[in-house]
Amino acid sequence: MKSIGIVSDSHHNLNNLQKALNYLINDRKIDMLFHLGDFYEDLDNIEILKNDLQIFKVPGTENYLYNSKMILKRLKIKIDDIVFLLSHVPRKHQCDPIDDNEIEDAINTKSIKSLIYGHTHQYRIFYDNNSSILYINPGHLKDVDEQGTPPTFANMIIDKNRVIVKIYNLLNEIMLEKRYVL
């Protein structure tokens, strides 16, 4: 069984990122952390991160590294038999090169079981029956969001092919919880 923390769109809100990570590390006992951009380098300023915690991060569209050849802007990660695609955006973005169809290709070829993304600042857990893809967006960690959504983050538990995803606010209250067999 794996416990994974998922954060996105921290936008230099280090206090909120610290609160989310304190809860994920100390209470949810995460094994892995996914940061989905804008701005993933915020993790460099967090002292609570343990050496044995696996950290996977992708840059957001507001990061100068988003289209750099030095860094991957999307990561495929296999946990048990489930392949996840980590991306800041849920589909091709205007900042992507014209020939970049990685997200759409992964969905169309069913080479992934889940797309974990940020960018929209709207927390969401949704299983699409047409594509057989689980979409997860942990929301954002900004103090004030233009869309009026509160700061949120996610915890995902994986046990073989079973997935439990919970979205929390900064008071560590569950905002949304879903369970799936993938």
C-alpha cells in the first residue's frame, strides 16, 4: 500500500504549502509527493521534507522551464499496475509546441489509468467511463484565488488496483472523497 500527497499551484504560498505537507507527512504518512507546478521550486524552501520521501514534480506553464529540454514537463509513473501521468495541464496547452500531443496520445492509446494535473485551481476527482481514465486535480494552495475556490490538496492511497483519493482544505477537513478500482 502506498500513500501519496498531491499538491499543485502553490504560487510561492509557502505557509499554505507547509501546512499541507505537515498534514500529509505527519498524519497521512505519505511515501511519495507529487507537485504539479506553478511553482514546483517552492518545495526547495520546505524543511519538513524527509530524505526518504520520493518526490516527483513537473513545472507549470508559468515556469520558464516548462518548455525547456532540461526538464520533463510530464512524468509517467507506475505504482503497482497503475500508470499515472503527472502534468500541470489536463490537455494540450497554448504554451506547448504544436506537435506535442503527449496527453491526448496517452488518453487515446489508454497507456495510462490516471491523469493527475493542476492548472485550473479547481479540485476535482472524476472517472471518465468513455476513456477509462481517472482524473485528479488537488486544487491550489493560494491564499486568495480569483475563482473563489479555497486552498486544497490531496492524498491518494493505492492498494494494488484500488485507489482512494481525498481532497482536503487547510483545516485538514475532507472536501471530497472517491474510491475506484482501476
